[in-house]
Amino acid sequence: MVEIKTDASLEAMRATGRVVAKALAAARSAAVPGATLVSLDAVAREVLREAGAASPFLGYRPQWAPVPFPAVLCASVNDAVVHGIPDGYRLRDGDLVSLDCGALLDGWAGDAAVSFTVGRARPADTRLIATVDEALEAGIAAAVVGNRIGDIAHAVGRVCRAAGYGIPDGFGGHGVGRRMHEDPGVPNEGRPGRGMLLRHGMVLAIEPMVIGGGGDGHRTDDDGWTVRTLDGSRAAHAEHTVAITAGGPRVLTAL
């Protein structure tokens, strides 16, 4: 079931989205060579604590997960696509990092992700990150009243495929509301004009992911969470929570 939010609810979700944006910005600023992934998680936890927000990630355990997620931040490095568990790994110059964070505030959820390079960037990584950001912007631009879910999926997938990158199958965006993951699903590839009609008051997490090697294959680590590229190539991931409104798409997880 898809909940249509009132304008007042969208304002409340915007407050949650700002907390998510602040947590991601703080964790990204702390992502310097030598910093551990667990220290980035600590930074994000402090932002949530100061805002009086809870984490929808911490303790989250969908049916497929062997254990609950142990952190408030997903930290995925280099060949990790999504769902990396923060640990004692120390960041190195040139690492490609994707951070994904969520928040729960006053009963509403927000979810966003960003990819960036620590220190000096490889040209190939710069292009990979630029492409996933472009795909996110294309998906947001297609998130207008009267369009359909397939229009968002097509916009995202077209950018990724045109750049020659793979799209991990089985992963994509989702509805957001009282919970972090709600209906409808938002694929990262699809046919325009298909799927659910977009209406004022719908809220979606648009979430492109790209694999630098060009293939779509992936595998999951023994921790049951970290998803890696099958060919060992690097990956990038970006996400915003977006409200569908009569005035156009509204990004709720921006500063």
C-alpha cells in the first residue's frame, strides 16, 4: 500500500531529511586517509543523537539478513556496492567510498547516500561518481506528477548504460514514509510509461548504483550484508528521498 502524504507530512519529512543530510555531510568530512569506517559511523551517530533522531538502519533485519545491521551508516569501499558494515578498516588515499544513512524523526523516515573519493581521485572513479550523480538527477527530474515509476527507472538506467556501466540486478529505490522501506519499488532500469502513476504526496527514495566493470553481477560477503561487484571493479551509489509534488520534485534529504 502506498501512503499519500499531506503537505504537513511532507514538511515533517523535510525536517528528517535535513538530519540525514547533516549526518552524511559530517561523516564525509571525517572520511580522511587513516580514518576508520567505524569512526565515521560514530560521527553519524552523534548527529542523530543531537537531533533527537533514531536510526532506521541500526538493528534493521529484513528476512534475507542473517543478523541485524549493527550500525547507523552503511560504508561501502571500492568494490563494495552497498550495505557495507563499518569496521576497523582505515581509509587510504584514492579509496572510493559510498556512505548511506537514514533517520527517524517525529515518526517519519529519510534515506540518502553519496559517493566520493578520499584524497586523490582516479580519473575512472571521478567519471563513475559523476555518472551515478547524473543518473540520480535524471531520476529526480522524471519524478513528476503524471509520470510513472517506469519513467524514473528508464531515466536512471539510460544514463548508466550510456556510460558503459553495469547496474546491479535486484537493487533499486523504494517508497519512504513512516518506515524507511515502503511500497512502491523504484527499479534502476525499466520501460517508460509503465508502472504506478506518480501522484502529489508520494515520497520515493531514488537510488542509482553503477558497476565500473560493465557487468551486472554481484555477490554478498560472509557478513550477510556487504554487496560487492562480481568482477572486483569499483562501484558507486547515490540516493535522495524525493517528494512528488504538483510544483515538481522536491528533494527532502538536501542540506
